[in-house]
Amino acid sequence: MNPVTSFLVFVFVAAAIAVGYFVNPYLGAILFVVAVLIGMSLKMANVWQKFVILRLGKLHGVKGAGLFAIIPVLDTVVAVIDERIRTTAFNAEQALTKDTVPVNVDAIIFWHVENAEKAALAITNYREAIDRVAQTSLREMIGSSMLAALLSDRKEADEQLKLEIGQKTAPWGIAVSSVEIRDVAIPVALQDAMSRQAQAEREKQARVILGSAEAAIAGKFVEAADVYAGHPEALQLRAMNIIYETTKERGATILMPSAMVDSMNPYGNTLALTLAGNETLKPETVLKVVHPPGPAVAA
């Protein structure tokens, strides 16, 4: 009983008691009967509610928000429909995909009653029916989808489920707002296999990138070789720089053929080593020039 009806019933009951005690018992009885009729006939629906009313077994009407009255005994409120958006969680356990992979899928559906008359008269329990339809549609969708598509194309799967469930619930006056797949669980053994496959794909991409880098480096070396071929002095300067960079490390030993030393201009090498300073030519740094016919000569 709503607050307004309760207040009116209380007022008439109190008036009936007062009138019956102080004025006339019959008049008090009449006021009491009026209070009972008010309690049975005066109804109030909230803004999100719809009252489905039958009169003598036939549909009389659907009352919306606010106060309204019905005829006691003749009229019956058979259903109070909540038209707010609701959520229903459902799942499919051990469902087989199109490529025969068992998966466990959890999803949630957002729906609301669009036609209160159909929801009350066309089906016995629309809440339970929505849950069953959602589970059945989810299993059908899983059975017609590949595992890779199910894992990667979540949005497409959501739209497909929304369309299928909406078509089945429309005759009941139920509208589906959206369907969202929350989780797709696959067997642990398959997870390991997919992880190894992904790792192999990454290694393949890494090798392709490394090969491309090697090709680019080789091209740069070819360009450098062309430059050195036209400018021998540049090659000598590069060789001197290599010797300088190598002798910066403590305890380094360099073995070089004497023919290579001659080609790099030994006087230029001596000057480069002298410019390196005492910090470069430590006692631990040894430069050895190897002559092919004889033993190595220490410089």
C-alpha cells in the first residue's frame, strides 16, 4: 500500500471510530467500509513502474506513473513491471568453438522492458526467459566462431549476441541495450601452446628486422668502400683512428701484419700514438707488428 492510500485509510478509520463512538455506529460502519474500499481501489505507480490491469479476465489497461483507481473485485493488478534498465550475467561452460576448442565464456546483458503489456501477458517469467535465451545464443555464437576471432573481435561478437538475443526477446516486449563479453577462458595447455606460437612469431619478426639491418649496414659499407677507393688517405686516417680507439683499453695486445702497417704509413701511426698521450700508451698496452716470414716484432 502506498503512502497516500495508507494516510487516507488511516484518516477514514479514525473518523469511523470517532463517529461510531460519539455520533452514530451505523455512520461509523459506513466510514469504515469507505476506508476499506479506498485501500483496495486507490493505487500509485512510480515513474519507472507500469501496472497491468485485467477486468473480469480481460485486459483493461496499463497504468503509468501517479495515482489511479481500480474497481475492487472487478479489476485485478496482475503485474507490476519495472521499466528500468537491468543487467543479467550469464555464461557458457565448456562450449566448443568452430575449431573444436573448449572455452568458458562469461558475459553480461543490459536490457529493459519496452512493452509492459507483452511482458506481463506474452510470457510467464520474462526474467528467467532472458537468462535462458542469452545462454543459448551465447553457445550458438561460440559454436559458429573460431577461437582466434572470439579472442580478437570482441566488439563484433557483442553486436552479434545483441542482435540474436534482441530478435528472440522482442515478441515479449523486451529490448536489449547491449551485450558485453567479460572473459574468455581457454585450457591451460592451449594457453602454453599459444604463448609458444606468439614467441615464435616474435622471434621470426626479430630475425627479419635483423636481416634488414644487416642489409642496410652492408649497403653503407659498400658506399664507404667506394669512398675509400677514391681517397686512399681517408682509409689511412680510418686505420689510424681504429688503432687509437683500440689502444685506449688497458692491457690490449694488437697483432698486425707488417704489410698492413706499411700500407697505413708507419710514421703517421707513430704520430697518432704520440698524440694519444701517456694515458693511452700505458705499460700494459702492447702493439706487435707481425712479419709473415719471421717472428713478431714488438713496437
